[in-house]
Amino acid sequence: MEFAITGNEGVIGVASFLGGESTPSEAVVLSRGHAYRLSADLVQDEFECHGALPRLLLRYTQALITQTGQSAVCNRHHSLEQRLCRWILSCLDRLPAGELTITQEVIGNLLGARREGITHAAAGLQRKGLIRCGRGHIAVLDRLELEARACECYAVVKREYARLLPGNRERKSVMDSRLPKAGVPETGI
């Protein structure tokens, strides 16, 4: 079951700069794209320099903690439709396109729900004209209404990321010119 989503605003492997050697969780690539891969030693060395990078990583970690906690609350207290709306919006916030390439079975696994439940919730959102579903694809047709149907967890996390990481797209573009890209293969889901 997923407890956090990250994209171009974040990092995987927070434990490496917080003093931990590893983490018991697993990162799964859901969409193809590009990522930067740095050695843990390099990140730890930079983190100890007390410059801009450590402050940025700590702010990201705080946002990630908020997302993780909110995800736990969401999974306990909100309907599957609300959780599905939150999850779709959270994914789209981290993708350049307005469409997800993922099966309903995988979404069910990530949300801790049966595929049939995801299929039912997605069909309801499709009947309302909010999304369009096809084999392994979900396109958002009415983002504002989808946001209105999502639980408040989506807005809480989005606000916290905006507060802690303002202008993260500008910082990302500066990094683009300095680091080599490592392709992230499509996972086929």
C-alpha cells in the first residue's frame, strides 16, 4: 500500500541523508520519466555542508512527513471515491500530462482496495464526466470538480508542499543543467 507519492519535487532515499543506512519501504516507478541518481555518499557529504541543499532536503522531508501522515488519516476515514480522487490528483501534480497510464488493479493495490472497488469508483467518476477510463489509462476531464470530490487531505498536502517548496520547478530547472539524467524505464503498469 502506498504511503507517499513523489515526482520531480522530491527525492527517494531520505534515510541516506538523515543518518539511516536504509529503509524498509520500497520505491515503485509508476510513470516513465527522468530521474537523477546520486550516490548516498555524495548526498551525505553535501548535506553536511550546511548550504542550500540541506535546507531544501529538510523542507522536503517535512512535506513528505505531512503527506505520509495525511495518507494514513485518509485511508482510515475517507471513502474510496475520495481517496481515488486524491490519488489521481496527487499523481497528476507530478506528471507533465493530464493522463495516467496505470491499471485499476495496481491502483487498488496502492490504495489498499479491491480492483472491483476501484472499477466501481472510477466508473462513477466517469459517469459524472470527471474522468475518462480506458484500458490502463485515466484522463482527467474536469479537474476542478475532481478536486471538489477529493477529501481535504489533497488540499492539506498540496498547501504544505507549496509552503515548504515554493518555486520547486525553478530549482529543478537549475539542477537540469548540472546533473546527468538517468532514464527511468516504463514499468508496464
